Amino acid sequence: MTLDDLFATIEARKGADPDSSWTAKLLSKGPEKCAEKFGEEAVEAIIEAVKDDKAGLTSEAADVLYHLLVMLAARDVPLGDVMDELARRQGTSGIAEKAART
């Protein structure tokens, strides 16, 4: 599965019955709840990384990616826009890119 595949599935579930789809249920609660859930999953991934639990981190990283894409979908931000932004930054030092933001 690719991130594009996952994002397409999330987009397709936007109009689904919240009683039959976890994604639809999350989206029906609004962008703020989607963002909150993303934050919870990110913290759980951090905990697994600190514990050096590779299996736990792998599982939580999958949750983080999924919930990030749900959050993007909730705010109608296409995954392609995020990928374009990453492409724009490619070849630029992270230090230089961050300094250019100020």
C-alpha cells in the first residue's frame, strides 16, 4: 500500500456511514477531533521510540500516518500538495530551509 492509496481510501470514505467506517466516524467529528487524534497517536509513537520498541513504533507509526492523512482530508488538503512541498524543499539544507522561514 502507498500513501496515495491510503489517502484515496480516506477520501472515498468521507461520505460513508459513520456507523460502518472508522474513517467516516472520525471525519464526522470534525477537523479538530481529527487533529486531536493525530496528536494522541504521535505521542504514542514517541513513547514507543523512547522505549526502543521497534514493533510498537512500527504499529504506532502506521497509526500516525493514517491519522495525519485523515487530518489532511478533514481540512481538504490534498496529499499531493504536501508531496509538492516536500519536493520544493528537496536539495535544500534543512538548516537553510528553516532559516528562510524567519
